Amino acid sequence: MSSSHRPSRLLAIPLVLLLVAVAAFGYWRSVSSQLPEGLSMANGRLEATEVQIASKTPGRLAEVLVNEGDRVSKDQLLARLDTRTLEASRTQAEAEVLRAKQTLAAAEANVQLRLSEHHLAAQELKRTTELFRRNYASRQLLDQQQSRLETSDAAVNAAQAQVGALQAAIGAAEAQVAQLTSEIDDSSLLAPIDGIVQLRLAEPGEVLGAGGRVLLLIDANDQYMNLYLPAAQAGALAVGDEARVLLDALPERPLPAKITFVAAKSQFTPKEVETRDERQKLVFRVKLRLTDPAAVPQAKPGMPGAGYVRTQAMDWPANLQ
């Protein structure tokens, strides 16, 4: 009987030793992971400012000049909509401007003619009035000259009104040309920032509506991490304080950061953080922005990690310096 229990005892001894080793390792991890007083930590995810490149007006996408992962510079041409219809409309509007200007020139010449006629009628009325006063002209002749002057005055007013109408028509046609030129310019989609093409959302030949998305850019020079901290910790922080970001993929490369935002109002922890119980806690959002993201190009938006902040004056621990 003693011989039958000996193998089970031999197996139990390594199992006990293994459990003791696991417990010791867990205790060592818990002790080593404890933060010194004055240092707070929360989990987060590295993010970057995103910019949607979209069409302002409806149209067919003619070409996309960049691919996912390409680095682009500000004002670089990224994509272009088909502008043939707009260009034809602009040519027609420019022709309307030219035609209206030619008509305006003729109308202005007509105004000068009518003014000359008005001046002559006024002179003749003046002479006829003097002759009538001396009894050398009849009342009928005087009335005819008066009527002629009034007719001439009406002709001047009509000619000047025509000039005003043509000037308004030219302004409207020029506004149409300017609008079409603006739409043609807007059909060339330019990069508003220096960035990286994250997504290519449309291909040449697709018909886009107003606001149709073509590309998604990220600003690699503006990377940050949002932390959610309880009031006791968030209340000790101020904008401009130093911080550190430690990514899971780069555990030996702490990234220097600064606090650029501390929420003035609490909120429930977002659903992507921790468990359902954790999400019922009221916390304050704190934004950490990397001070030199280009120094560590391996750090990519979307990488999980942790953010560290100091709630009192102290030196950074060796693993965060």
C-alpha cells in the first residue's frame, strides 16, 4: 500500500513547488508594479488628429494621386474631380460677360448721344423763350420746344437706366464666372496639413455627393493619449505639466508628453475602458500630447499603452526618464 502512494507523492511535490513559484512571482509583480506616491497612471490608446478629405461639390472622381501610407505635404494635390462640365459652364459665363460689356459700350455711347440732344433742346428752348418774350415767337413754338426738351430728358434717363441694367448684368455674369472658378478650384483636393494617408475611401470613376469622403489623413505631428482619472488625481494636474506615455509595444521607450487639457466636468468612464463596473465611475478626461512624436517613429496611432502623470513634485522613476 505504501508503494502505491509513493508515485502520487512524488508528483505532488513538483506541483506544490510550481504553485509556490507562481504565487511568489505574482507577489513580486504586484509589489514591483506599485507606483510611488505622487505618480498616477491610467491606460489609454495613442491617437492622432484625423482630417477627412472630402468633395465640396458633387461630381465624378477623376483621379486619386496618393495611396495608403504615403506621406503628404500641406497644399499637395491629393485627388481631383472631373471638371469638364464646370469648365464648359464657365466658358459660357465668360462669353456672357464679354457680350454684356460690348452692349454696355454701345449703351454708353447712346447716353452721350441723348445728352447731346438734350443739351441742344435746352439751348433751343432758351432761345425760343427769349423770342417769345419779345413777341417774335408764338406760344405754339414755345410749347413745341418745351415738349422736345422733356422728351430728350426722358430719353437720357432711359439710356442711363439701360447702362445701369447692363452693368448689373455684367456683375452677375462675373459673379457666375467667379463661382464656377471657385467650384473648379474646389474640385482639386489639396492636403490641409503635413500628414500620412491613413485610408483611401474612393476610387477614380466613382460619383460622389457633396461631402463625399475620398481620403483620411492623420497628423503624425499631433499624437496624444486620453486618460480618465478620478477627481483626487485630476485635481492636482494643470495644463502644461509634464507627463509620460509608455506603449505596450515599446516598453523601454517612455515618450515625453505634456498635459494639454484637463476636463472641467466629470463623466462616466467611456465604454472602451475597463469593465462595466469601472464605467460607472465618474472620472475627468486628461489629454497628454507627445512633445516630440517624430523622435520615435515606431510609435503609431492606435497602439495601446499607459499614461503617467505626477500629482506632486517628484523626479520621474528610472523606467520613465
